[in-house]
Amino acid sequence: MSVLESIYVDMSIVLGSAQVPIRQILKMGRGAMIPLDCGHDDPTLVYVNGELVAKGRIMVDGDQMSLEVSEVVQRVRG
């Protein structure tokens, strides 16, 4: 077993985002809708430890969801 196999990373899959006033959040109930800043054709973003590393799309098969990676983002060195 490689030493790397025991290292954990923080991974986030982001469908979109929204800026919502706290007063609106406090009024929300079950079934509330929050509009996101993306369309259904926009890529899903994959962040690892806060860095964008890939883009893809969500796949649904019955009750299973997965991410199909379509692009690995090149790191910009600066």
C-alpha cells in the first residue's frame, strides 16, 4: 500500500452558486427554490483543496449520481 493512499483531500463538486440575502434564507421553507448562476449546459466544477482542477457534467442513472470529467484544468503558474 502506497503512503499516498492514506492522504485525504477536500473535494467539492459545484453545480452553481448564488448570493442570497440572509433575510431571504430565514424565510425559506421546505420546497424553496434558489436560482443558481448557471444554465443546464454549463459545466460542473470540481475543486480539490480549494483549487479548480476539472470540469464535467453530472450523470444520473436511476438513484445513482456521478460526475463525468470532460476537462482537466491546467494549473496557471504565476
